[in-house]
Amino acid sequence: MRVFTVDAFTGKPFSGNPAAVTLADGVTDAAWMQDVAREMNLSETAFVSARDDGSFDLRWFTPGIEVDLCGHATLASAHVLWEDDIVSTDGTIVFHTRSGPLTCRLVHAGRIEMDFPACPVEEAQPPAGFLEALGADPKFVGSSAVGYVVELPTEDDVRALRPDFARLKAMAEDSWACVTAAASTGGFDFVSRFFAPQGGIDEDPVTGSAHCALAHFWSHKTGRTSFRAYQCSARGGVVFCELVGDRVKLGGRAVTVARGELIAEPV
């Protein structure tokens, strides 16, 4: 069973968000997938299984849980299918997931564009102790399907944030935090960071699914629909996003850094 490590939302190795991609045709054992994800010890491991009609089943696991939506591991999976000539580069890939069908296509300059559901953001009161654990003094707090969206006054505030991960981990799973601010550097529209210690990820390097909420938030704030965003984690990554009705187009590049064989098969 082939397995790949792919850096997503970047054009150079050892930046962006690394995902493991396993070509696991016919495998349905969730417990085994969770064990593999724990072994890979990356923020997400994707499991891709071909269907007879040319589409694919896709599941994502953190080291701790299976998740409903993951952008960077979807990007990585599409990259592998094209790079290894499993799918023609002029075709659209259809993934069947827990969040419904997701499509990917190659656009200019090697960028992959994904079609994801938008995640509306509504103003909300976070749970007691949440902002203190995050270490944030926000301009706005909203809730979405990917957790709380917290707007800070400046990009520097986002970069300087040092959450108390032990306190955040003790909170409910839906208390994941996406922190954002208008960008002041690099020609970007906004920056963000994403924290999910409840799911086994203290800080995710680049979070595609979070931009399904961020695109909605910044579109309603600015009146615009298209953005060039930067997730300013230690590794960093660039995400292009466009709000189109109730969908978000997410774009980025990817690069394979390792290929191997997974010999511990399901029993």
C-alpha cells in the first residue's frame, strides 16, 4: 500500500502543511486508519480509495480523531493522483467525503483549486475561559462549523499569540480556534492561525477548511469575494480563496517530499 508525504499550500519542500496520503483502495477499517494516522503523526492523514466510476472515497484522520473536512490533505491527495498519473491532468477529481462531494481541478501555474462548502460565521459568545486560554483580546468572536473565528486588531497580534494549550485542550471539541486579522505585510488580504489541541493538533500549519469560514467572514466584512491569504504558523502557507454563493473555491500548490510503502495492512 503506497503512502506519500506531501507539503500542501506551498511550492517548496518543508513549508506549508504536511499531510500523509495513503492509497488504500477497498480499505474501510476506521480503527486501522486511526492507527496509521497516529503512526504518521501529522495533522492529517488522508485515505484515498478508487470507485468504479472514476471518482474516489476520501477520509481524513488526525492523530486523535476522524474529521469531517480537511483542505490541505484533500489538496495533497489530488496532487498525488495527478503526479502519479492515476488521473489525467485535464480532468476533474471528485472525492466523496463526510462533507459531501468535493471536486479538485488543476488551474494555472500548477495551482490546484478545490470546491468546498462555505462555513458561515455568526457572532457568538465563546465558553468561559476560552479567550483567556487563547490569550486574545478580540475585536470580534464568531462561531462556525470549524470552530470559533476570533478577529484580532492587527497582524502582529495574531503572530504574537501564545495560547495555553493545556487549558484549550480541556474545552469542548467544538472550541477549536481560528484567529485572524487584516494583513499588513506580503501583499496578503488577511492572516490567520488555527489551534485544535482537542483534536490532537496544538497548532495546524495551514488549515484549508478554516478558510471556508474565513472567506465568509472577510467577504461579509469587506464586501469582496476573492482573497489571497497567509496562515502565519512557523511553517506558513498561502491560500487563495473565493466565496461563490454557498461554496468556497480554495487554491494552493503542493509538493511531494517522500514516497514509501505501508506494510502494516488491516487485519
